[in-house]
Amino acid sequence: RAPIGRACGIIVGAPASVGVLMADTALKSANVEVVAYSSPAHGTSFSNEAILVISGDSGAVRQAVTSAREIGKTVLATLGSEPKNDRPSYI
């Protein structure tokens, strides 16, 4: 549960190995706190994804989510074509 008055961000990466890399990048790129973390071994046993929920001031959360998204897109592009977002970005 994120503290009241703090921004909250959700980072989801699949396959899980990419999600772990995204989570690591997010936590190292900004001063944010972990609210929750789920992986195939803990919390998402029927999916191959890693999920990180973070909180902090809005600028730090934005930086963490943006950094995670960029590394995720870069890694996934090496596995094939670059991922395309078919929905508007809210970041």
C-alpha cells in the first residue's frame, strides 16, 4: 500500500527476466520505495512476468518508470522487433 500523499508507479515486464531487469533499473535510477513485488516464484505463478509497485515523490516515480520502460524496450528489441504501444502513454 502506497503512503498517502506520495506518487505511485507500477512496472510490469514480461518475460519475467526482462521484468526483473526493469525493476532493477527503476530502483537504481531514482529515489523510490518498493511497495510490492511479484514474480513467477512469488505472487504470479501462472504468468511469466515481474511486477514492481513503487512510491515516492512524483518526479522520482516518473524517472523510475521511464527508465524501466526504456531498458525494457531496448532488451525486447534485441529479441525481435521493437515493441509498439497501441495505447496512449500517461507518462
